[in-house]
Amino acid sequence: SLELIEGDPYAMFLAERIEIDLENLKEIAVENAKALDPDVKVDAESDRIVNGHKVKYIQMSGQAKGVKFIYQGYYTSNESGTVQFVCFTGKNLLKNYEKDMQELLNGLVKAK
């Protein structure tokens, strides 16, 4: 996990060796978020190309223990494995940190 030195955005990077179909990976990501909030909502979703790699972008929002949160993440999978790269912050702070979160997500590259 990562944390901006000043402020309250955070990031998690999860890598697994198993390949998962992107649509199933979306379902898994949403189900994981529902562990925090059963009423979590998918606010936005799109397929993107980031540094030459197809990723699924998903933004989810919800509430856990009175804290409203926003997740923005890239999800990708192929024969080499699966990557979930997610940034998150409080819903009221998104406008302050969205640029930083998107820059971090867009830095995702495949190591050689």
C-alpha cells in the first residue's frame, strides 16, 4: 500500500499469478468493496489503454463506519497474471487528490 506524504489519498497494488477474465475481475473487485459497504456503487467504468496495456477502469463509491469513500482503480489480467491497482480517498477529498490519483494510476507499466 502507498500513502501520499501530505494528504489523505492512498493506493493498493495487488498482483497474483492467476489469470482472470476482465469481466469476472470486475465482479471480484466489486464484491471485495462490498465487504466494506454492501451498498457500494460503481460510478464509472471504461476500458482504457495505459502504456500499451488494456486495463479496465472502475470508480466505486460507498461508506464504511461513517466514512464516505471513493475508489478509482485499474484492473488487468493476462497469461502472466492479474493486477489490481487502486487509489482511494474520502469522497469529500476527491477534488483535491483526483489528479494525483490519476497520475499514479497512469504510471502503471509492465516490468521487463
